[in-house]
Amino acid sequence: MGRVFFKSRVAEPADLAFARSFPGEGPRAQASAGLVFFWAGLLYGLQTLIYAAVEAGWIKVPSSYGLCLAIGPTLPFLGVIVYVAWRERKGKGGVATRALTACYTSAGLLNLIIALTFGWLAISRKSTTIWLLYPIVICAMQGAVWYAASLIRRKLWLGLVSAGWFLTTLALTVLMTHVAAYLFCLGVALLVLMAAPGYAMKQSSVRERALETLRTEKSVNTGSDTDPQAAREALAFIKALVDRGEQVQLSGGLLLLSGGLLYGVQCLLHGLDMSGSLRMGALGHLINGILPTILFLVILSVVLWRDRHKTHANAGSRAINAAFGGVGLANLFMNLVFGYAAFTQKLWLIWMLYPISLCALMGAGWYVAAVAQRKLWPALVCAGWFVTAVLLAWRVETPEYLLILSGALVLLMAVPGYLLMRSDAGQRA
């Protein structure tokens, strides 16, 4: 990768401009994000607290005002969105802006898919429990995002926000049978963990903009923009962000390939057994239940042992570790949430919502990859995961459910893993 960034002195000014889009657009993007977070947390937090008070019997809202309460926060929030979009219409469209837009859009797509699937299942099965799981899943996703941000930026308060979202996930799970307390907890979380961090981001962006202005004025006065040595030093920073890409691509591809094949075959066998096409028996179910995990852990151990001497100290590897750590934490908490809810409610359907949530999460992740890399095949994988989430909700509690999941694991996990391995081999050559 270093050859790309240090190919010639002629290319240094253009590459330096690309590098500086990260710190240059950071405060602007942070201000916009902070503004959106602040108003979303404030408006919807207050709305949820009012619903909690109504549910508890503390206040009464006339039916004529019910619609106003339902849509009231959305109208001013849409105004905030329009204002932010208008203010940013002439902003720079560099890599930082593109990454921020991709993250927001992927979160919106994830929210849309979860809302559609959970909402449809809640209505068709006449289950309030399913609909109450929707905010819990979103809280787990928020925890994952803030966790990644805390590791990448190395700021304690971001980690505290992440911990707050994960604790909220657990609290909402326990309070599902007490709707008033559930709504009160959610309302407080929106105010404390969304509105307050949004305000903090806005204030931080003001300070960072002031520092960036001072740096720009200093570089103009000293002429550092035209200094080749200064260009090389600045480019060394951006090189660190991507320097480990080839190193982790082979390992990540191998894990995706093996995981997709092993668990894809597992779901296929379970689906064939449910449809009556195959009879595995008690021993067969036991082997099919634990063997894929044992084999995957063996492969994971081999990969970790092989990569044990590779350093992961730079910003690029730290970002990758943070992303995988956030997804892993979200996966862990969703396991606890759906497992606890399914056990206490004695409803197997709730556990089958877990793969639907994971498919939506995978789609969001691949969307960011598609926008960042500007490649078609990650976009197709993203679309495939979102379609899979909808199909699983449609065929839930049927043998086709596991067959659809099996096909998705092979086509949307194993095949992309193979493509990543091939891409890594081509880059090494």
C-alpha cells in the first residue's frame, strides 16, 4: 500500500489533500451529527417519557391529542434534518463526509428493516412482546457504534455512552413485562445517551474547528503546504489508517468462508430434517448442533496463532478491531436478550427473531463497505442480507426459514470470504 501513497512527488499535493480531508472535515461532520443526535434524543426522549406517564396513569392525554403526541416529535426533527442537509449542501464531499453519510444511511436502513420485520410479525402474531424487542435491538446497535467510536478516538466518555446503551439493553429486556417502567427507562436513555452526547459533540466540534483554523493559518504563513517533507509526514498518518488492510483481509476472508460453509450446512441439515426430507435422530441433532462450532473454533485458533506475531498498533488495525469488537458485543447482548425473552415468554418465535436482526446488521455493515470502497459486489452482498432479513420474517416458523438462512450463509458469507481471499492473493502477487 505504501507504493500508492509514496509513488512520486508530483502526486504528493493531491494525496495530501485527500489525507487532510480526514481532520479538515471532522469538526464539520461532528457538528452535524451532534445536532441530529441532540434533537432526536430530546424530542423522542420527551415523547417516550410522556407515554410512560400515560401508561402509569399519572397523566391523561385526550384522544384528540393522541395523534399530535404520536407525530409531534417527527415534524420538528424532519426540520432539523432539512436544515442540516441545506447547511451541508456546499460542503466538501471528501472521504470523511462520505463515510459519515454511509454510516447514517446504513443505520437508517437497519432501523427500517428491523421496524418492518418486527412490526409485521407483531401485528400478524398479535404480540406486543415482539414490538417491544425492536427498541432493545436498536439500543444494542447503538452500544456497538459508540464502543467502536470510543476505541478509535480513545475517549473515555464515548466508552461510557456505549456502556450506558448496553446497560439500557439489559434493563429494557428485564422490564418488558412492565411497560410503564420500560418506557420510562427508554425515555431517560434517549435524553442521557443521545441528546447529551449530541450536545457534547456540538461543543467539541466548535473547539476542534478553532484549532483547525489556527493550523491552517499557520501552514499558510509558514508555507508548509508546499514542503515535500511536510507532505510525506502528513501522508504517513493516512498510510497508517490503511496499512493493515492486506494483512487482515486474508484472515477475515478465511473466517467468513469457513463460518459461512459450516453454519450454512448446519442450517441446511436442520431445515431438511424439519421438512421431513431427512431424519437425523437424536445423535445426529447433537452432532450437527456442536460440530460446526468446534470446527470453527479450531480454524479461529489457527488464524490467531498464525497472526500472533503481527502487530496491531496503528490506527487502521485499531479501527478494524473496534468494529469487530462492537459487532461481537452487539451479538452477545442480542443473544442474551432473545434468549431471556424466549425463555420467560415460552415463545420459540422470539428466538427466531435473532437471525433476522443479525442479517439486518450484516446488511448495514456491507453497505458501509460498498460506499467506502465504491465497488459493486459489496453492494450486492448488502442487498442480499437485507432481502434475507425480510424473507426470514416472511417464512418464520417454517422449514423454509432454515433453508433460506442456509443459502444466505453460503452465498452472502462464504462466497464474499472467498472473494476477499482471492483479492488478498492478487494484491500480494
